[in-house]
Amino acid sequence: MSQLLSQDEVDALLSGLDSGEIESEEEPREPEEELELFDWTTQERDVKGNMPLLGVVYNRFSQKMKSALSTSLRKVIEITQGPVEMIRFIHFKQSLPIPTSLHLFKVDPLRGTGILVIESRLVFNLVEAFFGGKGTGSTKVEGRDFTPIESKIIEKVVHIALTNLMDAWEDIHPIKTEFIRSESNPMVVNVERPDEYLVMVKFDVELIKPLGSITLCIPYSSFQPIRHKLAGGYQKDEEGQTDPFWINNMRERLKETTLELTVDLGATQLSIRDLLNLKAGDILILDKTYKAPLTGRVEGITKFRGYAGRSRNRKVYKIESAVSDAA
């Protein structure tokens, strides 16, 4: 049967559409609610949700920095930790002014290069505070490089920061920081790909009034090998805190495991012709006598030396000695 409409049927259909007797399908409507953009490249980069212990590490770092700087300046310093954020490396570089006290360091055994930024305003105020001033001056930054005195103060603060960072990580995952170099122009620093994500935390330093900030950045990829620890599924094993019940239970379960024990009676060499001609009842001459010690293997690993024999009409293997270092 033909599925095509006749000319009369087509004319009737068009006439019905024009007069409104036949309803046509409505135009698709725009969604009333606004759509939210979703970046698939960052779906697993929820640092606060996926690695909550990272916030604990940085909180410890801020407390240790507060104590260390207060001791060095002999003044009460307050340090306020900002949120743990994600930022692309290219955007991070573009956000820094010139000059910037920027310092690169390694975080062994993690991969990647860490970045420590000391705000220029903080540098000038720390210099004033280190030499007995109030550290509340309003030094203007005119695009110049740091003086030798300022660089020396910066070096001291960087050393304090890297040392305290190691201490802050001690209970989670011990690390060792190693200073690489310092830069004043962020545009010449190309330690990561432009689209690489950094985990960034800013620490505001205050005396009588805000002095400036210290920013700590580590590549997001550096945390991947220890992500399970930062997720909170990690407990440090300390001496004397092992559960004896768990160990005894595991030991008893292991004793019930079945293992294969084999004994090497000897070996010989045959040609392919002799091997093909072997039949039931043939006798093979081995390279060991009945008095020679035989090797006992557990799951293929040499563990014992002993002798073959008979006991109560059964073939037996008598262990003579254990082998501590298997070849």
C-alpha cells in the first residue's frame, strides 16, 4: 500500500493548518531556569572535599610560621590562613606584580616544583620590623629590584617557611623541602605548563595592621600519589600502638593456608629420541644416590635440606636443616 498522500489530502491538510482547525507542533521552549556551566576539567579537583587533610597541613603551617616570625621579630605576629584554592599556572603568573619575591623549591618525594611568594609590601615592612621599627610603613614599589638587605631578610623568611612546611607535613606524609632559586619577575618562571593547576593558599601577616601576605603554591598533580592519605583514610603507625588481637587473629588465619611442598629427588639428561621412547616400567638413573641430601621447596622456594626414606611402609622426607637464605 502506498504511504503517499493524494493531492486532495495534501490540500485539505494545508487548509486546516491555515484555518487553525489542525494544531501544529509547538516550537521548542527555552528552559525557564538558568543553566549552570560545568567545567569537566575540574570535576575531580575539589581540594576541600577530596583532600580535607590538606587544610589541616596548612593550618599547622600557619601556626608554626606565626610562632617562628614572632620569635624572630620579637613582636606578636598574627597570621590568617585563607581558603585552599585552585588556579591555573598561567593565571597565577599574570596575577603577580613586578617586582615579586618569588621562590622555587622541591618537595621530595613528591613531584613538581613548589612556589613561595612573599608580597613586596610584606618584604619592606618586615625589613622595618627586623630593625626595630613598627613595620607599618607605606613604602612604595617603583619596579626596582630588592636591595641586598631586603634580599637577606627575604632569604631568612624563606628558610623559616620551608622548615615549617616540613614540620607541618610530618604527621601526614614526611617531606623534605629543597630551595632551588629566587626570581623577581614571575614571567620568567616556567616550571609548569600554562594550563597546569596549582593548589594555592594565601597567608595574611599582621602586626598592628596588615603587613602583607605569603602565598604557597604546589602543583595539583604533586598530591596524586598521596591523595588517599589527604582524603583522611590514613593513620600513622606508631610504635607500641599495634593491635595485638588483630595480629594474633591474622597469624592463626595464615596457619590454615595450604602450601605445596615438593622434594627434588634428582635430575638426569635425556635426548629427545630417548624421551619419546619412554614407556611405563622404564628406570631412569638420577644424579643423586639414596644417601645424598635432597632439597625441599615450599611453593617453589628452597626452604629445607633432608633425606628420603620409608616409615611404616610409607615414603617420607626427613628434614635435616632449614635453609635461611634461598638461592
